Amino acid sequence: MDTKKFTRSYKLNLYGIALLLFAVIIFPFLVPSNYFISMFILIGLYGIVCTGLVVLMGHTGQISLGHAAFYGIGAYSSAIVSGKYDLPPLMGVITGILIACIVALLIGIPSFKLKEHYLALATLGFGVIVFTFLKEWTSLTGGLNGFFGIPPFEVAGFTFTNDLSYYFIVWAILVIGLWFVNNLIHSRTGRALKSIHGSESAAESIGINLMTFKLKALIISAVFASVAGSFYAHYISFINPQLFEVMTSIVFLIMVVIGGSSSLWGGLAGAIIYVWLVELLKDWVPLLGFSTGGEFEIVFFGVLLVVLLIFKPKGLMGSWMEKKLFLSQKKNVQNKKGAAL
Amino acid sequence: MESLSQLMQLLFSGLTIGSIYALIAIGFVITYNITGVLNFAQGEFAMLGALLTISMSSAGLPLYLAVIVAILIVMMVGGLFERAAIYPARKSSVATLIIITIGVSFVFRGAAIFIWGTQPHSLTPFSGNTPIRIFEAVLLPQSLWAVGISLAALAGMYYFFNKTYTGKAVTACVMNRFAAQLMGIKPEKMSFLSISLSAGLGALAGIIIAPISGASYQMGLMLGMKAFIAAVIGGLTNAPAAVLGAFLIGIIEAFSEGYLSSGYKDAVSFAVLLLVLFFMPNGLFSKKSGKRV
Amino acid sequence: MKKWVWLFVTVLFLFTISACSDSSSGEGDEIIIGGVFSASGPAAPLGKGEMDTVKMLVDKVNEDGGIDGKKIKLISYDDKSDQNEAVLSMKKLIEQEKVHAVIGGTISGNTLAMIPLAEKSEIPFISLAASKQIHNPDDKSSRKWIFKTAQGDDVVIPKVLQYLKDEGLTKIAWLNVANAYGTSGHTEFAAMAKDFGIEAVVEEEFEATVTDAKAMLTRVKKEKPQAVVVWGTAQESAVITKNIRQIGMDVPIINSHGIGTKQFIELAGAEAEGIIFPIGRLLVADQLGDDDKQKEKLLTYQKDYEAEFNAPPSTFGGHSWDAFYLLVEAIKKADGTDPKKVRDALEKDNGGFVGISGVFNINEKDHNGLSKDSLVMVKIKDGGWVINE
């Protein structure tokens, strides 16, 4: 892995981010209705979570089945700080980030002593435990009845009341996040992370402290998820613990895998495809003559997911980026090794 | 006396549910060791088995026949699933394979809503419903069936893997895929065999639990998750250990429900999972060497 | 590879654009009603019947010539019991399909998430979910455009407490399912029990996916309650009810209105015998006296639904029947689909509306309008239901 390729992909990504910024600004003028704006707010929120996951999964090879918990930590921190104690919403966002960092450390240190599959299991368990806390700590979270009446986000005297304002702030955060991750993966840290994904023992032998780097990746992904959760809470104004169940973690994982975890753009691509597909199936499935309800949408979604992954096992952006950067050969060798385990 | 009867009751409850988890957990372990896949659709086989049996027995088939036919159908579904979804993607990464199995579980669940609707269905117990009383605690005949069948299935598995040619071939594949291949064993065939076998075991679990809790299209998710914890606690590579893990999880659940609160039941079992992962990553009952299935 | 990605994205985009352009046609000569139901996912046993009912009624009204000659167009979505899908569906109905009113929100969580959208866009929204927060929120936020046709726990719980008081069962055990349905019942119960002189000697939760609760019930048994109240929906309540009898407790069992389906009786088997629960009159329509205001409508709904879907209707379907006809009446009275006029008609002109769930007295202060008289206590006897008053 020579630096030339990295600089090339770094520049390519920067162009991409600039292009995205442009698209984000003109998009609201092109769409026919607010429905698309709110769809893209959700896409943006998922995009933030999944971009964080890309750092974790694509660059350390670790799978998380518990990121809904970090998302929930952000959402509930914001809800409680701004909804219950009437403090400025920004403090809620920061509280969420802090808690997410601490929790990520607590879960990360023991987890990263484990092998590949086992982190998935540990995060799964962690997700269930956080869910139970949200559900049972009723005096603080409102329990399963949910937490409603979360005030809109507010910063420097400006209150975010309509969809458009949330659209811009969410996508601004996403663009900054992408820019940050792009810098990160092309920095010394990023190269270290990538080498961990390649071979842990090789990385260790050249003096990389595995634990520190893996923890960094986990913390970054946790913070991304927490911030997205905070804005979700302010935007929808109603949350309940069931939103942050294991299934949501799995949905995040689905997005990253269909987008491709080896590319900076995988998280965002996955979020767009997932949300869009689910919405599209709502329109398409009745056109095919099935009018009975969601079961056909579920079946279609499942089939599409399986077919997509059989033909594009590294996700859409993953395959594309590899072609682009001629990295495919090395990857294939690794994956064969993984499959044989 | 009263606390003793409560203890007995908790033990009975734990063993009953543990034996259900055990059957599914064995399937997890077999599939994982032969194909390297963490099959998140494993619980759905239980759902399919239960609902198929209910349909056929209400169509007039005698119960034992309905059970056998249902298991065979689910085994075929399992085999089809392996050929259509796992086999073509066998060289993909762990995450991709996990998501594929999740995709398949969506398909199974959606199809189940289509066929059986969303309402829960019931199945009559295999043999009567008169509780047996031991020290004031109540034991239902269906619980005896559950424990008995899962132990029998375990014995059957042992026989299969150690005494039959096919079973030995599967075991060989687990221990050393490459060497097995050199000996003329086809790993692809074993992968097919193992998944349909796991599917059959899952179906059996679903059929046993149906008279106890009813059956609905969404029952698979929870059963699969719990069995999964059991398999991990047992170390994921060892079927008897997974069975022990399953009984352990069943008993832990019963006790945390009986002495704590049901709200924390899931959290307690997952906390046990974390503790085991962090302190004994090879599973509670791991032997450092030796056979894995 | 790159080409394929772009082709895929382009096709997706084109489809979306085409999907939105066909729907915006035909405005003015149609009444467009939106529906968001949880027809799959955990709440499916409730939502499926609601969706089917509305579809059936729309066809029926259209066959009879529509409302004042205008046909009704129903656009209904399944939110799969998922909050985000509910929000997006609502958004789509309002912004994209330009609906005149929305019926739906099978579960309280989804309804509460959709409420701000309806309020902001000023579209009448009739919810089918139970929570008190839907029409009478603790934080006093606006519910101007929100109506509700299900009996909330603030109506059901007093009915149950009154029954317990009348029977002299003052020391009871309270068990509820650990989800929004169960906990909101518990909140109401905890708030009101004292007023009726009822005391819970033990309060417990159980999971919706419970398979065996004998462990928890042994603890309940030790407290020797005079009766057990089980607050959940069919499947989990059946497990609990069976377990209560199996461990040898023979006190009266009172269940919630969530078990009003034949499935409960099938699942609980012999142990269902003697169970008492509050429910709308639909379940026992044939036993009502001829002077009952609702009887005729109930029997007609039952007959139509059974003819169409080969299964008996549920009280949840009844909630959407009420929502639909309340809306139809309001549109007739408002002489069109102007949202403001329809809302006003819903609020003011529907006094004494006789529906499936009960007789509605909607007014400015109460956007639900059902009292505890809309419920009857029903007993399970010989595998069927009988009124127990």
C-alpha cells in the first residue's frame, strides 16, 4: 500500500465531498415536496451513523451489532437534557457524546481482546442491556410509554422548526463527518487502522498499538451515532426505547454492508439505498398486484438484499472503489482466508 | 417448604425452555462449524416447523405424521436456503454472510405472514395437560417431552457424528477442511447437509414449544437470539457444551424472573454472555483440545 | 461496474419521480383519505383488521355512489409497526398524495410520532391507538387536529376497577406485558386504584415473547391475592393465564381488552374458562337487547366483514370503522373536504354518533368521546363469550 494510491483516493474523495456539498445545497430546489426532504433527513441521520460504522468496520474489520445503543444514548441524552431539564439542546448533544465516549471505552477495552466474531456478540449483548435500561429506568426515560414533547433543536438563538432547517444541519454534519473521516483514513492513524484490518499480527509487529487504534475507531463511530441520535430526537420530537432495539443495529449493519464498508462512501450509499428501497417497495409492490400489506414488501426486501449481496458481496461502493483503486487482488486473498476460517 | 417448591418450579421452567434453546443451539453450532456462517435465520426454522405442524394437524393429519412431514419440509427449506443463498456467497466476509442470513429471515417471516397471518396459533399438547405435582411444584407433561426430545436429539447427534459414515465426514470437515477434501469428502455437500440438519432440529424445537406458548410468525427471532447466546456461552464449537449453555440460560432466565423481575430477564442473560465473552472467550465448558462437534 | 451503479441509481430515481407524478392527478373530483396501519410487525394482529376494515368500507361507500357523488380514494400504507416508517408514510400522505384526512396509527408510539406532522400541516387525523397522550397530553401541547376512536386506558381501567370493587376483590395481583400497551395500562392503574379502594399486593411484568411464566407466578402466588389482573394481548396473556391455573391458583382472573379474539380462547384452551375482561360490544353483539343502540350496526359490520374476509372482525377493526364513518359524516356535514371545516364538523357535529366501539360524544374538550359505558364485562364460557353484568 503505497502512499501514492492513498493521495489519489484522498483527492478523489475530496472532489466527491465538494460535489456532495453542491448537491446538498441545490437538492431542496429540485424536489417536488417536503416528503423528500424528510426522507433525506432520515437518510442523512443514518448516513452519519453508518459513516462512523465504516471507520469501525472497514478499517478495523470489527463488526458491531450494538450501534443502535449509541444512537439511543444520543437521543435520550438530548431528550432528557432539553426536554426534562429545559437546558439548551446543545448541552444535550454534548452530554450524549460524552456518555457515548465513556460507554464505548467500557465496552471496547474488554471486547477488543476478543477475536473477530466475538465483538459482534459482545456488542449485541451490550445493545440489549442499554435497551433494558431505557425501558426500565422509567423515572428518567418514561419507559416504554416513550418520551414525547422533545423541544426543537436550538443554537445561538436560532430555532430549528421546519424540515428544511433540519435537512441542512443534518447534511452539514454529514459532510463535515465525511471530510473528517477522509482525513482520518489518510492519516497515520488511518493507515494503522487499515493495516489492522489487513493483518493484526503484522500491524502489531511494526509497533502499532492495536488497542488504542481500535478504541479510537470505536469511539469515533459511537460519537457519530450519538450525534445522529440527538438530532433524530429533536426532529421527530417523540422517542421510545423500541427504536433502539437490536433490530435497529442490524439495520445499520445492513446499510453498511450493502453500501460497502471498504469505501468512505459506503455508509452514505447504504443509507440512501436502504431508505429509498423501503419507500419504493411501498409504491412498487401494490403495482405488481399485491395489495394486502407489508408482508410482500418484507419478502421483496429480503430477496433483494440476498441477491444484492450474492452478486456484490463487498457492497456497491466497495466493489466500485476497488476497481477504481486497483486494490482488489489483495482484498480477495484476505477474504478467502476469512471464509475458510 | 414453600421456598423449596419455588426453587423446583424455577428449575422445571428453566429446564423446559432450556431444552428448546438447546435444540436450536445445536443447529447454530453445526452450521457455524461447517460453513463458518452465524445463521441468524436459525430461529425461523422453529417458527416454520411449528406453524407447518399446526396447519397439517388441523387439516386432519395425525400429530406424529404432521410432525414428521413438517420436519422434512423444513429440512428441504433449509437445504434450499443453503443452495440459494449461502453457497453462492460462501467466499464473502463474515458481515456479508450475517446480513444474507438476516435477509433470508425477512423472507421467511414475510412468507409466514402471507401463509398463516399475523394471529398466534395453538397446538394441543402431545399427551394430555394434567400437571404432575412434585413438592408442590408443577411439571407439565409437555415439559417432559421437551427435555426428553432434546436429550434424545443430542444422543442422536452423537451417534450420527461418531458412528455413521456421513456424520464422520462432517466431523472431518469441521476439524480440517483441507485434509477432508483430500480424502474425497466434498465440503460443499457437507455444508448442504449441515444446514438442512440444523433446520430440522430447529423445526423440532418449534414444534415442541408450540403447545406451551402458541406459535406465530414472529416467534423465531427471540428463540434464535437466546439459542445464539447459549451457543456462544458453550463456546460455539462444541455441541454438548452448547446444550449445557442452553440449559444454563434457561435456568438463569427462570431464576432472574422468579427472584428479580421479568423486565431484566433478557439483560441478565446478555450480561452473562458478556461476562463469558470477556473472561472465558472460548466458552464456559471448553476443552483446550479435542473434537469440536 | 461503475456503469451498473449509475444505471441502478438512475432507474431508482426515475421510478421515484414516476411514482410521485401519477399520484398527484385527479384532484378535486375525489376525496382522498390516507391510512397508516401496522399491518405487519409486532402490532399486526391489531393493524391488519383495521386496514382491511377501511378498505372494505371504502369499496362499499364507492359502490353506493360515494359521498355526494364524489368517490373516495384510499391510500393506505403499512408502517410495519415501525415509528420511522409511520412518520415517512404520514409525510408522504400529506405532502405527496395531498390527502384530506388521515386514519391510522395502530399503536400509540407511532401515533404520537405522527401527531406533530398532522398538527403542523393542519390535517384531521383520527387515531386508532389507545394512549391518553394522544388526545389529552400531559404536557398540554396542541391536539387541535387529532381525534381518537379507541377506548384509552383512562376509560378501560376504571371499568375494571369498578368491577373489582363491586365483586369485593380489593387485594389483587397486577401483571402487565412489558411493552407500551402493558405499561400504559399499569400507569393508569397505579394512578386510579386508590380511588376505588383497590390495592395491588404484587405488581409484575412479563415479556411479550413469554413462553413460561411459572417462575414469576410462584412469587405472585406467595402473596395470596384475591384476584389476578393480566394486562396484555392474546398470545402472551394466554401463556400467563394457562400458567396461573397450572400452578394451582384458582382465584378470579381478569384480563385486558387486548384478548378479545378467538385465538385467545384457542391458545388458553380449558384454562380460558371463566376469564373476565372488559371489551366493546362487538364481541357479544348477538346477546345485546334489541333496544341497544349499537346492535344493528354491530351485526351489519360483523356480517359484512365475515363475508369479505372469512374471519370475524376484531374490536380493533371496529375502531377503524368508527374513524371512517366519523370522517364520512364530517365530510358530508362540512360539504366538502376543506380540512378546517371537516375538523370543525368532527369536533362539533358528531355528538351521539353511534359506532362500533360505543356511542361517541366528541366535543372541544374531549376528542375521544367514549365513556366507560362503551365497554361491557365479558366472561369466557364454553369457549364463547357471554355478557357478565
